[in-house]
Amino acid sequence: MSAALCYQYDCWSGLKYANDTQLVNETMAFLDSLTHHTSNALSMMVAYDNYGDDMKSWTPPKTERDGFYEKGSGGKAVVSSGGVPVGLKPDVTVCKDGSGGCYKTVQEAVNSAPDNGEPTRRFVILIKEGVYEETVRVPLSKKNVVFLGEGMGKTVITGSLNVGQPGMTTYNSATVGVLGDGFMARGLTFANTAGPDAHQAVAFRSDSDLSVIENCEFLGNQDTIYTHSLRQFYKKCRIQGSVDFIFGNSAAVFQECDILVVPRQLNPGKGENNAITAHGRTDPAQSTGLIFQNCALNGTDEYMKYYFSNPKVHKNYLGRPWKEYSRTVYINCVMGPLISPDGWMPWSADFALKTLFYGEFQNSGPGSNVSSRVPWSTQIAAQHVYTYSLENFIQGDQWIPTSS
């Protein structure tokens, strides 16, 4: 239901830019009503989960900013041993020359996957080493598709769509966009090479529930990874970008990932203000957020050269609130010197500063000093940190394969 609200909001937002006609106005009014009812239904589900059928105890949804932490059990947040299973046998293969019965494009291989296949059956696509310049879409009907590459930087899917092109949207700019649930990927690079002055240009977008991405690289500038909706798990990945380069309204957990800032402008010596994340939660009852555990935050060698030349003009932040109830948490992460002492960045004036939740717990490194953090961020108490574990936040123990 959190995802349903996300889709309704996106539809409404898109219509804002359509021509002002009676049909558009009527549709937006309908979406307003639909969103209101969906929000109420979600709030009632959360209240029932918290208080059972004692309706007298039901209250409007509360968040961490109200001192309310979602139920968690067990010890502490730990790194998962799960991931993409080893020993998967390919159903089809993609190679650049199409020899030996290989498909020449990734999209052709995706198209060959069965529609609405068996729930426990994975369709494995081996993508041989090479640079594949194409736009790839995994539709809703293609479930449990697995991309197996031959290593980061060896198997590369790349494109350059961006919002500077006529009629292009952030959502549709993705080089690879996934809708089918159960998507997995390991050992490849997703890239958008539109460049630092192209504004929004997505390398990878996911609406895939129960998705697992391991040992993959994501290259871009603004909006590199669009974790649009539903539950997602990223493990031992390398993610680079400049501004808002991990964003969306999913419930996503990132473990042991390297997160790297790249120069934002063609003339980066002038400096910039970069936010790593921009989470888009619009409703306090949505069970969404971006959780980073045991990750490393730094800059590429090229960026750090500019940073060290004049640290005062190169500002980097853990996140900024794209939407009113933005939620982002860093746990046991190593933060490089490029992270600004105040830690978090406003979106616009005081928007969302009273409703967002930005949390930190036992991080290390020169950028982790919390003495100068903004007052609207939170240092999470030990008894609450397990709320953001893989098991509690995205129920990962129920669907992430235990051996990788």
C-alpha cells in the first residue's frame, strides 16, 4: 500500500504539467480523493498492527520524530550473509557478436523470459563481457529475472537519456528500468553517461519488489539510482554520482557499499553543494526509507583532488528531504572528510524539517563527527537501531537467499 500511494502521487505530479483541460482537472480531483482514501487505509493498517482491534487506542500515524519507533526484535543490525545465489545456470546468454546462439542485446534476452512464470523459478541471463549501449526495460510480467555479468567494468549496460531531451522525464531516463518483482543482478555496471551538466539522468531504476543487487556498479551524476518503490536490497555495490544520486520512495537497504561523489560540473573548481540521498516519502504511514549499513562514503580520486584544493567550497551532505516525510539512516558507516560537519542539507528553507527523519548510529571516519550536526537530525539510541535491520525494515530474512 505504501507503493500504491507512491504511484498515485507520481500520477498526480505528472498531470500537473499537462495542459489545463477539464479532463485533466477531473482526473486530478479523482486522484486527490483516491490518495486520501489510500492514506486513510494505510493509517488504519498501521494502527491495527500497533494496537490490534482496540480501536479506541488507534491514533494518527506517528514517526520517529514523535518518539515512535516501529517494532523491532532481536539483537542489533548486522550485515547479511545473503545475496544473489551462487551456481545459477543461465537460461540464455547475451554476447556482442551474437555467436553460438547468443542474443546480441540484453533487451532481446529479457523479451525471451516467460510472462508471469513460476513463482520459484528464476530466469537467468548471462551477459558476456562488453559494452551494451541500449535502453533496457524489464516489464511487470517478467518476474524473477536475473542478470549475471562477468564483473564490474567488464559487463556494462550504458545509455545517455536525460531530462534535457524533449519530452524526457526522470523516470523514463533510466538506462535500465525494472518493474518485474524478484529481479536480481550481480557482476555488472549500469551507467548513464549524459554528463554532469545534463541534470537528471538515471542509470538504474527499480520498482521490483524483493529485488537483490550484488557486486554491481552504478555510474552517473545526478539521480544515478532511482529506488522508486517497494523493497530492495543492495550489497557490496559501487555507486557514484553528484547530487541526489540515490533517491526514490522505496524501502531499500544498502550493505557494504562504496558510495562515491564525482565532480558535479564541467568546471568543478568553483565548488558545489551535493546531497547523496533524496528520499521521497510523502506519508507518515509509509514503511519506506533508505538504510545504509557498513557502507563507505567518499569521493572519486578526481573529486577528492578538487575537494582538497579548497574544502570550503565543496560541500557534501548525507541527504536532503525530497518529500515531507523523507527518511534516511546511516549505521556503522565510514564517512570520509568530504562530509560536511552539519551532515544534512535542507531542500528549500524549512520544508520538511519538522517531519523528516534523518538518523545516524555509530558511524566512523572524519566525516562522522556529530557535534555540529543540524538540530533536525537524530542520533539513534542503541535500543532502537534494530528497527532498521534487514529483517525488520524489509523483512529480508523471509526472501533474500541465505547463501551467496
